[in-house]
Amino acid sequence: MEALKGVRILDMTHVQAGPTCSQLLAWMGADVIKFENPQGDATRGQLRDVPNADSLYFTMLNCNKRSITVNMKSAEGKQVFVDLLKKCDIVMENFGPGVLDRFGFSWEEIHRVNPKIVMGSIKGFGSTGPYAEFKAYENVAQAMGGAMSTTGIPDGPPFVTGAQIGDSGTGLHLAIGLLAALRQAERTGQGQYVEVAMMDGVMNLCRVKFRDHQRLTRGDMPEYSVPTYKDMGDVPRAGNDSGGGQLGNAIHCKPHGANDWLYIVVQEAVWVALARRIGPDIHIPDLATDPRFATIGERRKNQQLMWTLINKFAENYTKRELMAILNPIDVPCGPIMSTSDLATDEHVRGRDMYVELDHPQRGKWFNVGMPIKLSASPAKIERSPLLGEHTDEVLKSVLGYDEAKISAMKSAGAFAAPPKKAA
Ligand SMILES: CC(C)(COP(=O)(O)OP(=O)(O)OC[C@H]1O[C@@H](n2cnc3c(N)ncnc32)[C@H](O)[C@@H]1OP(=O)(O)O)[C@@H](O)C(=O)NCCC(=O)NCCS
């Protein structure tokens, strides 16, 4: 964990989009100080599965951080914030629009306090434009960034995807921006404001759909299995089509349960080998030379039939058996892995992608591991902090406060819950 050693982050983020970014930076060695509202990140109590314990929602997104609680609605709390700003390289937040301004800390003020600090900010729609004032959650971003309108089947409703592209995807974008700005700050001594809007991040991840949006002005798109035609306007939902230059689809396998599927890409180069393997079993021994599938153009035109034939072959095999047949002939394919498939998979465990941790309130639990593998700085995953677990430690070791000062600030309400708003 050496890559970001010496980088200190003042992490005001909450829920998922921001914490997923700061957790990655912590796994790369940054000292991440989670600066929490005295009531704590709301996710500590959301979807709780163990009474009185931090929820998995929180523990899975906040590993390797230190937690300090500070009441930003008190003068003393704001002083702690200012003191920490001076000691940190990055400050990051994903509050709703205007929250930091209401605390009295615009980017201009933060930059004035520490000109070198880099500030990361996630908003649903950014700080400019007609949508700037709106709050956002994962599926709002998926809806507005183009993911939902292009996911599903043409006659069905739009669908959200299980991958958290709005929240965790935005966190990834922010991490990239922060590291670039940090590099520049090291060179110039000047920090900058790094903003990622969730809607923008989803659009970035839907980039190929905007490729197709423009292609539709010139003609149909033969690789789509659903009808497309010139000037149809919107890119249609296309089920499990590959969405790329090669044809692909999910094939149903034995015993035909919910996740008994294998995703197959009929790459141009493998057609002949694939057709030779499946042809005899489905009573079309000449499939490899059948003119209906001889070129990729023909296969695109006749892809519904091609998928029907491959599905017929698959009827006799489980997804793992089919994978074992197709991998040796170089057909790119992957079984649809359920969460339990993944939680018990030897490959996944071997790559430290499902790791067991201990927690004082909840005992043993699992986290998804660090997907970015640095050869000289492997991540060492440690449990998430309890609420305010490191308040005194940070005040002493980072800010140099003594016991008397800490106790005076405590009495003044710097670390306690702000009074509730009148109804
Ligand atoms: C996620 C989101 C919708 C949650 O909305 P919310 O629960 O109303 O929370 P907000 O961020 O708007 O507000 C946080 C409140 O906590 C208060 N608060 C936060 N930290 C505090 C602290 N340390 N001390 C005192 N008060 C604190 C803020 O002052 C604010 O209260 P206010 O409205 O009275 O000013 C919103 O934060 C948002 O749109 N964020 C940007 C987009 C995003 O990241 N969404 C994805 C989440 S995974």
C-alpha cells in the first residue's frame, strides 16, 4: 500500500458514489479521514442485517478509512474543518447541491484556505445547467445518462442495470480526476476543482450507444438482432446483443434455470470451428459451409436462426460443459455467474476479489476486493471504522490538539449531533 503513501484525504463523502472513490484511494495507500456528520453516514443504518451494527452497505464502501465526527453547524466544528483542510492534499464531497456553500465553504474559500488542495465533487448533474439544483441517486443517473433507454427489450420497459454505473462508476471517474489534479498540484503548487456529474459519467459509459445514435442517420444497423432503420431516431433496446462489431448473445443451457446461460461471442475468426463443432450434433453437418452463415454479413442477416441453432446445441449441456467445449476452440464465452457462483469461485478467491474481514460489531463478513492490482503496492484490505472511532486520534496526531483543547471543543458541541430542525 505504498502508491499513495503520504497523500491525506479529507473525505466528506457519503452514501455510495463518493465513498467508492475514497475507498479505492485508501486501498492505494492514501490516509483517508472520513469526516462524518455526528449522526454518521446514513448508510451505516440503512438495510441493516445485524441489530446495532454498521450495515454492509456502509462496511463494504468504507474500508481502510479513519472516521472522525464533526458538527459543521458549530463554530468549533468549522475550525476543525479549516485546520484539516490545511493538512490535507484532497478534500472530497458528494453532498446535495449547495450544502458546502451553506456551511460557508465554497471552492473559492477552500482554495483560499489551502491553495494546493485538490477538491473533488460529485453532483447528480454538475454545478451548471438547468438540472444543477437537483439531487440524484443511482437509477436517476442511469435514467438520465442513456443507460435505461438502451437496456431491456424493445417491447418491454426500460431497465436499470445491476452494475452501479451511476454511483460507483462516477466514483471511478472522480478517482481519475483527483489523481490527475494531484499530479498537477505537485508540479504547480495549485490545486483545482474536480467535478464529476453522475449523468455525465453514465453518458461516458454509454459512449457506444451514441456511436449508434449517429449511425442511424445513415442506415440500419445490421448487427442488431432487433429492427433498426434509417432515421428511426433513438437507439433501441436490444436485449443481450453484443453491441459491438462481433455478434454475441446469451444461450440457455441445461437445466434451464434462471442463471443457466452462457454468453457467447461468435467472433468472425471462430465461426468455422464453431460450426464444425455444433453442426453434426444438430443434424446440419455442412453448417461451416452453409451460405446462410458463410460471411459475417450473412450471419448478421440470419442471426436469429444462428442463435436458434446454437441454442439447440446447448440444450444438452450445462453452462460449464458448454464453456469447456467452446474455450478450446477459442470461442469467447462466459457463464452467467450468480452471486453465489462468484462468492464461491476459485478464480475469484485466488485473485482476492472476495475477501473475508472481521468487524467488532458484526463479526465475519465479506467484501469485494480491490480490482486494481499494483505489482509493488498490493492492497491490504482492512475493516471500515466505527462512527467517530478516530476522532481523538486525528485531532491529536494530524492537528496536534491537546487533551484540554479537545475537551473544551467537545463541551462546545464540535463533535456532537447538531440540534434537530424545528418541524
Ligand atoms: C445523495 C443525496 C441525494 C442525499 O441527499 P440528502 O440526504 O438530503 O443529503 P444532502 O447531501 O443534500 O444534505 C446533507 C445534510 O447533512 C448535513 N451535514 C452533512 N455533514 C454534516 C456535518 N459534518 N455536520 C453537520 N451537518 C452535516 C448538511 O448540512 C445537509 O443538511 P442541510 O440540508 O440542512 O444543509 C445528495 O447528497 C446528493 O444529491 N448528492 C450528490 C449526488 C450523489 O452523490 N448521489 C449519489 C449518492 S450514492
